[in-house]
Amino acid sequence: MVKEIVVEPVTRLEGHGGLRIVLGDDGKVKDAQFNITSTRFFEKFCEGRYAEHVPRITPRICGICPIPHHLTPTKAVEDAWGVEIPEPARKLRILLQNAKQYSSHVLHFYALAAPDFLLGPFADPALRNVVHVINKMPDVGAMALKMMDFGQKLCAEIGGKSVHPISAIVGGMKKPMDEDARDKFLKQVGEQIEFTKKTVEIGLKVVEDYWDVVANVAVVPTYYLGMTKNGVHDIYEGDIRIVTPNGEKKDFDIHKYLDVLGEHIPEHSYATHMYYKPAGYPDGIYRANCLAMINAADKMATPLADEALKAFRDKTGPISHHTFAYHWARLIETVEAIEIIATLLKDPDVVNPDCKTLDVEPREGNGVGVTEAPRGLLLYNIWSDAAGICKKLNLLVATNHNIAGIEKTLMHTAKQVFEDKALDGLKLPDPWIK
Amino acid sequence: MAVKVAFMQCSDCWGCHQSLLNAHLGLLPVLPALDIVYWPAVVDFKHDSLKARPDGDILVGFVEGSLRTNEDVENAKLMRAKCQLIISFGSCSCYGNVHGLANQWDIQKVINRKFVETESITNESPHEPKEHMPGFTEKIMPLDEVIKVDAYIAGCPPKPEAIISSVVFLLGQKPQPMNDLAFCNECPLNTEGCLLDKGVMCFGPITSSGCTLKCTSNGDPCVGCFGPSKTVASRAEKLNGMVKNLSTISTGNKKNLFEFLTLFLNVPLMAGFDLAGDVLKQIKKRGAPESPLANLPPTTEDIASSIMAYLRDNRDFTEISNVCDTCPRIIGSKSRMTKVKRDYEGLPNMDDCLIEQGYICMGPVTKAGCGGLCLRVNAPCSGCYGQTEWVADQASRFADVVIKGFNVDVSKEELLSQVKDHLGTFQKFTLASNRSYKGGE
Ligand code: SF4
Ligand code: SF4
């Protein structure tokens, strides 16, 4: 008899989805699907809008990473209209992007991922959540909340709102940071660096505890999609970088994305499957997000993060296919984010009122903008007419880049679990919270 | 006893949840009062566990997101069956939000853009995915198009404070008193020049002493940001007299009252929290404050509850206030609109009203609640809290309001013809809830 295992909905996920695994009579895994059941068609209803309004609409694609969805289309319109922004605006945007990276990565680690590790995967589902973690480990909980709070408040300060920011405009930023506010954040940043170090310690301890799982479950060779600037990890600007399963790195100009990134529409998901076009579908399926970024980077942009990267490479080798190493990779990026925040808060440009060029004129053209959102590469391609109306929009959204990769990982892991009974002999540590 | 609550998400961005989580430490005192029985974004409960509950088992259900798929519609109905009170949570659920702009086109055209025509698609014959997929609704719908809604918390996203205080309010909890004595006792105007004697609604008699700001020393009334005191001052009776006559309240006193509600009672009426229909009965059933002022001298709670009772029965009262009321900019400034500017043009100054500087700002026709967030970073309001009045032609209403009340040197016709994208400018967040809109550009 064919058996279908359905997990519905997938919880602690930003979006709507279910998992479906089909087992045949022979106990073999026949199919593994990741069904994303909702989509809202931003690429259609942005048509006819003022191009400069698109960045005020698209943050609603994702309330967790609205900042990249504000900055990236702004960059795409600037590309289409040939607008150069002043340096202070660029720095403010980088600060904003990193503030988001910081709070989102901390949220992901503590609220979405940590409950599994700290309570153990077999804990009562009713307790396996961040609320319970806060109750049982109040110190860690309070620290996590303070970290998220710092990041979100910094986003709100620069972006106007932390969820759905409004301060970027084609040509720069509407306003620099106020000096008082900058001073306030500058005072707190030292404590945040300490918190980050503690979080890394917790993370490394978890990795060590679970090494048997990390090294043996869901180790899936795929391609990776990331962004680097001259080979250095960068989340605001750079080239598209593809890493092949055996670790070869290839760089592409963002305007050539259609040659590199293909989109396959599956039968069973509203989120499309992305792949590396030259390798074809499904062979070219890649993964994105922090592990991909870490695999892509020759080095990190800041010293502490670069040390953390070296420690990671020592353990996993030059390329890591370990799905559970995503959590570790995310921590390396968190370190980089707080270091960049600390540096930029000291830079006088973030309070410099020269943050918007007056030289902005719409023109007909097709512009591309790319950033690295906390969940993966984000690409906007906007077609503007001569009056600056958005005629067409193509969007390659961060989470989308991972759907095919997740499904591939799911298939691989389902086989490990149901066919090879790989979980049976696995060493699991005692949970921190019992 | 903890109260059962559930959170459901329809098609949206997760931002309302992020906003709720942004309350961070503010959440901690509220959590013990809640028994969260369904919250897929955070807690590992599966859909079947919700289905298995008896009808009406859950007290409060928050439904986030607009209705875009058939699954959304099913989930909305499921929540209505299982929850006694349904709260439309966030502007997607209240108004449909930006994705409502998709209602301009036939759904097939919309589907084709994404699944057939997209430049990066490589399938040989691409089409809409169907296997295990719910299918799309003809139109984006706000929640109350499909089920009865008891209360609305608007905003994209709603402010965290508003969410928390709505929860506290719905659970019938009251603010905790601070110090023994009321602020009157340390007010510089206590012996001479009391604002209440001058007819200004000042909340000093019921507000805790111990604050250092002392608004009354600048001639401004106390609006209670320090929270309630344990005992009330004798002038409470005078305040009570004013509160009893809210129907004749002056504009200045209305403003004081709103600040009081937000700061003292933590009641987010200012934050787009509207109550509809029977929710009042439900709250009464759980023993929340009743309206008549039985005790004399009145207690803090008497005064608070009589205000609440009035507001519940007079919903229009909450709608008098718009984003301009909370905007720091000057209306009647030295600037004048001589032509409509696009947002990328120039860079406005931080002092003058944006409309008077030539930009289209939806402040005057948008419900108050956010505290004027966008204006403070020099960006015009785009209306995410929803409009103050529900008329069919929002563009025309906007032009009328602006020409009447602002330094504007263009005619209504000029203004409307200079704006090229009417739907995206005037109904960016609310198109789906405009019942007279039938599609088309
Ligand atoms: S129109 Fe806009 S800028 Fe002007 S006062 Fe109102 S909210 Fe403020
Ligand atoms: S100013 Fe307008 S668009 Fe901005 S948050 Fe407030 S209501 Fe929403």
C-alpha cells in the first residue's frame, strides 16, 4: 500500500507550506514534495505603478525581510534611470541592510531553529517553541530579545519603520540618521558585540553536541547561489556567484541573470524551482541563503567574521554540503553584520544630510537590482517607460531560490530516514531544556 | 485562568507577526494570560489539532492576511467556527492591502504573468501548478467579505503597542496603579489656575504622582502617561462631570482624551482598533467595566469605563482623527503646492507639510494610529491604516479635502490629472475593500 506522510502546515516557517512524502509498498520513498500554497502576484500588480512607488509596495512580500525588498527595487529603478546616489546614502543603506541581517538572523536562530536543538527533536511539540525557551532559559531569552530589539530599533530608526520601511527613494535616502539617535545606538553596540560572541558560543556548543547529525544527516551536494564583491562576502552589492557541487566558483554580472538563473514551474508548488541554467533542471538545482553565501565567499568583510569563517572551513572543508551547517553559517554572518554596524555607526557619513541627489530623471529602460536578503539572493528587474511608470517586473525572491534545494534535501533525508534507517544509530545529546 | 487564543495566517507577509514579536520584552507580562492553542508561525501545532476542537472553544482568534486562495477562505471559516471573537489583524485582513491592486485584472491574466509569461521560466509549456494546490479566488478579499468580524486592528503592520494593548483590553485587564497620591497633589497649578476650572480636560486627578515632566507647568493638561494612582484627588469629580458630557466635547479636549486613552489606558483606539457589533456583549460577559458611574467620588476605573462605554457606542468619534493630527509638520506653512511632484523629485524639508511642498501625502484622509511614522523620515503617508471615510471615489475626496484645508494653488482637475496612477496612489491599501470598485484601471 502506498503511504503518504503529510506535515501540514510546516510550522515556524515564514509562508504557507506543507511537506508530503510518499512511500511505496516496498518502503521506498517515491516522492518528496514541498508544497507552497500561497502567492500574491506582486509581479503583476506593480504594473502601472510609478516606478519609485514599487519600493513602497514590495516590502509587503516579506515582513521578516522587508528591508531588502525596499532597497533592491530602489536600486533597480536607479539602474534603469541611470541614477548615481551620494556616498552617505550608500552607507546608510548598508547600515540598514546589516541591521536587518542582524535582527533576522538572531530571530531565526533563537525563535525558529533553537527550540529544536535546545529541547531536542523529540520534545513535546506544544513546548518546542521560543516562548518555552524564554521561560526555561530566561538569561538566554532576555539576551535574544535584546539583540532582536537592537536590530529592529536600528531598522526603524533609519528606515522609518522596521517592518515595511519607507526612507529609501530613487536617488538616495530621504533623511540621514539624527545624531542623538546615532549616539544612542553607538552606546549599545559594545554590549551587542558581546551578546553576539555568546550566541556564537552557544551555537558552537550545539554544533559540537549534534556533530553526528550535522555530519551525517541531510548532507546534500548541490550548486550554491551567493553574492560577492571581488570575492568578498557582501550583502548589499556585488556580482552573482555560483559555486558548483565540487567547489568551483563562477562570477556573473547581475545584468546577465537570465543566462544564469532558470525558473522551473513545478506541478505542486506556487513557489517556483530555481536552478543554475547551464547545468539544466533538475541537475542545476542550487541552494541559497547563509550556507551558500559562506560557500561562495573567499573571505568575510570583517576580521572577527573572517576568523569564524576559517574555523568553519577547518571543520567542514572548503565547501560544506551539510544542511544543518546553515545554522553555523548564519552565526558567521551575524558576526559580520554587528561588526559592520559598529564601524558604520562611527562613520560621520551616516549623519550627513547630503544623502539624496537632485539629479533624477525618469527614462525608458530596464534595470536590475540585487542584494542578499537574510534568506537568500534577491533580484528585481524593472522595466520603466519614459515617464517612469513600471511596465513590467520580474522578481527572483530570496526564499524561492531555496525551494528546489529544500525539496532535494527533503528527498535525500526521507530516503535516509525511511530506507536506510539512518536516524536509528545516531548519537543525540541530552537536551539542554528537559 | 489563561485565555485560549489562536492566530491564523492567510495570504500575507508575516509582518504583523514580526510586529508582534517586536514588542519583545513587552510581550512577557502578557504571555502568562494567554493559552496559545494555534500559531503555526511560532508554535508546532498542526492544522488537524485546530479542526478537532469543539466550536467556540477558543475565546479570541486573530486572523492575519487577505484572502487570495481557496485555502485562505476555508481557514477563515474554520476560525469563525472555533473562536468566539474574531479579530481582523492588520491591513491585509482589514482592507486587502497592496495585493488588492491585482483586482484590476481578470485572475487568469494575473496567474499567467507569474506562471506563464515570466522571463526566467524555462518549462516548455508552463502553466499554473495544480497538484495539491488550493487554487486562487477571483479577487483578493478582506476578511469581512467572507466571515463576520468582531474587531479590527488596522495598520501595515499594526504597531506592537497597539497589538499588546488590544490583547490586554480584550482580556478585560486593567492598568496597574503606581503611587498612592494623584498628580494634582504636586501640580504647580493646584492652588491657582487649575486647568479643569478653565474647562480643559486634564487627567491629573486620576494620574499617579511622581512624574518629573509636569506638563501643567507649561500650561498643557496632564494626559496620564504615568498611569493611574492608587487614590484619586478631589478634582476627580469635576473631571467626571466633563467625561459624562462627551457628546459636547470641544476639539482641544478630544485631543487630550485621545492622548489619555493611548498613554494611560493603553487603549489603542488611536491605533486603528475598532470594535464592531457584539464584541461589546462578549466583553461585558467577562466582567469588563460597565458604563454607569455608580460610585462617588468616582474611581479611576469609573472615569475610564465611562469613556470606554461612550466610545464603544459612538464609533465615529474615533474616526475624527487622521494622520495629520499626529504629524509634526506645519499645515499653513510658508510652502505652497503649485504643481504635483513625484516622490523622487527634490528633497522636502522636515518642517512644512508635504502636501504644501507639492507631494501627494495621504495623511489627511488616513486614519490615525501610526503616530505619523512616514512623515518623520520625510516620506509621504501612503495610507496603510486605511481611509477615514469610505466613499467610492477616493481620488476626488482626497482632492476636495486637500484643496479646502491646505496651501494649494492647483485646481481639483489639475491635481487629479497630474497624478498618473490613481489606484496605486489613492487606494494602494484599500482597493479590495472598496465595494463599488468593479475592476479595470
Ligand atoms: S498632509 Fe501629510 S505632511 Fe501634511 S500634515 Fe498631513 S500627514 Fe503631515
Ligand atoms: S504615515 Fe501613513 S503609510 Fe506611514 S505608517 Fe502611518 S498610516 Fe501608514
